[in-house]
Amino acid sequence: MGITNELKQTLKRLRLSGLLATLPDRVAYAKGTKLSYTEFLELILNDEIQRREDTNVATRLRTAMVDLDQTFERFDWDAAITVDREKLKDLFSLEFVNQKENVLICGPVGVGKTFIANALAHSACRRGHKVLTLRASTMFKKLLQSRADNSYGRELIKLISPELLIIDDFGLQRLSDEQGSDFYEVVIERYGRASTVITSNRDVHEWMALFDDSIMANSALDRIAHNAHQLVIEGESYRKKRTPKERKKA
């Protein structure tokens, strides 16, 4: 069976042109296995469903700005770190996203906090969730720039709307008045509506000192910690352990 121009045009009109890449192989397979017409139709339609889902996942990952190399499957469970592994594995069920709960990941430099946050984001994208990942410094910079061009509201919506927001490396520096206010706005708007994952080199009890306004800080941090899963990681640098040779091998 050849693929005629008429068939190509029909598939394009139905927005099914993605089938053209695999259709000859599927026709050959159907003949060889003597599939019925309905079985053949089901086969190629399932191909299209899978193709669209793969495209959607790729789009979500690109929009989320996820590091594609940092996934649950690539996490080094033998790394010399101390962490509640059962709690960590439980987080990858993503029930916290369904329950609109938060995750706070704390520990020293290089123990895998960013890796875990990215892996959670990657898993969430594959499960169909809308995700955004960014460093805290990048978030504050974007919001500062948005004030200059009167796009603050739009920028804030970008941070509020995802089902999962990853804020990496929070608390590296003391927050300015504007940054403290921005963090408060993001937290308040997301509270009870969506999940936020925050990684930090500082323990949560140290975060209060990062703000100038203690009342605003208390209000924001109380909401962040109220329904949060806290994951504390200690040990050797995960990043140091993974030398260039080991990373290539992985």
C-alpha cells in the first residue's frame, strides 16, 4: 500500500500528518500479523496519541526550563549523603503537588539539592503538570526589571500560575525591601493554590533573618512552612563526587 498524495492531504487536514512517519511500517506490520481493520485503526491512533503526549511533555519541559540531565532515574542513591531516603522517594509520587503542599530542601553546597528539585520538576512535567524552575536571584531580577517596563503584574502571574514552582538557591544573600515584598507576594498568591519547592543552603529557621520586615517575613514563612515537607541533606559534595569522567559515564 502506497501513501498517496490524497491520503497525505487528508491526514494534514485532520492534523494527523504525524502518522506519515510510521504509517508504512504500520501497514507492513498489519499485513504480516493479519490485523483486522479496527485493530489497525486502533494501532495507528494509539501511535498518534503517544506522539502527541511526547510532544506535550517536551513542550512542558522546555517551558519549565528543566535540566534534562537531572532526573530521578539518574540520581546517585549511593552518594555519601545523609537524607531520609524514604521521604525522598515518597516525594516522587508527586502527591504533594496534588495536595498543593510545599517542599523545602536544605543542606550545604553540592549535596544534590538542585538535582533533586530538578528531578521533581522533570517528573511533574512527565505527569502532565505545568512547571517552572528558576534560581531565586533570577526570579528577583525578573521582577525588578518588570517594574521598569510596567510588566510586574504579568511577571507575577508567570510565577503564580504553574502547578509547581521551583525556587533554587534561596537565601544566598539578605533580601532587599523589594525582594522581601516580591517573595511575600509570590508566597501569598500561591498559598493553598499550588506547590512550591525551595532549595537553600540555610536552615529554614535562618530565613527570618533574611528579611528587613519581620512581620512580612513571618507571614510569608508561616505559609511556606505550614504544609511543607522538609528535606534536610548532609554529607559530602554530590557535585564533587561526580567528576567529569563519572558524569560522562552516567
